[in-house]
Amino acid sequence: MKKFRIALSLLPLLLLTACAGGGTSSPNENAFVSGDGVAIYVNPADRKLAPTLAGSTLDGSTFVNSHKTTVVNVWASWCSPCRAEAPLLQDFSVKRSNIQFVGILTRDNFSSAASFVKRFKITYPILTDDSILAGFRGSLVPNAIPTTLIIDKNGKVAVRISGQVTYALLDSMLTKVEKSA
């Protein structure tokens, strides 16, 4: 009975630190950090170069980023905020065709990710090698799942949004970056 009470008292702590997995579980969920939706904007003079965004995609093709403003979304299929923001990001990728959108799959398996892409009708490329994320060191590192980064047309990291994006926030940050570069 004492062990049950201890386990029950730890339950709220576990719930506060986990992302709802929609009934599925992944061993990688243990290190999940939830973002708070806060955006950090970097002035043009202080921006650092982003790593090269290139590699194999979830659909088996190869992606190489062009030199234009790019929205990079770091996500996983088991992440509730990722599911919530997926339709918004897809909508933006269609409406703002002058901007490159690319996803980076992290801490997930390919079959779950493929189901996610199909469910949300995502048409922009999804990179499958999350080692690219290490290249953001010294700049705005993706520090949560999801994280959305905006890279300016000069290839420099301009914005990091930790957590689920909103329409108003993404729109205002994209406009600000496009005007500054």
C-alpha cells in the first residue's frame, strides 16, 4: 500500500513532464521537453549561419535547401503540439510559396512519421537525419519538440519558436524576417 501511495504521488510529476503520445509510446519520449510558444528574434547583425539543410527525406527523395527564407519545423509524430500545429504549417507552406518549408523528424520511427504526414497531408519535405540539429550550436538551438526556426535568405538563423506555433506569431515573425534581410 505504501508503494502504491508513493507511485500515486509521483503521477502528477510524470504527467507534467510528458507529451501525450496518443496511445503510442516511444522510448525517445523520455527526454521530451515542451516549449512554451515563445519566439526569439535575432537582429540581422547578430545572426549566425544555419547548418546546411540537405539529406534524405521521409519519401525517399533528396532535399537541398535553396537560398531563400526557410521555415524549419522540428517534430515527432507522438507529440501533441506537433499534431496541433501541423495543419497550420501545411497551410502556410501553400499560401507562402515564396518561402521554403522543411521538417526535421526527431526521436521517432519512419512508419509513424509517414502516417503523420499522410494524415495531415503535409507536402513539404521532411528530413530524416536529425543529426542536422547539432549544426545549430552557437546559434538558436532547437530546444523543444516542436521547435520552429526561421532562416533568412542569407542562410542565417533569425527566429526560434519553442513549442507550438500560432498563425499570428508565425505570420509576424516571417514578415519581420523578410523585411530585415
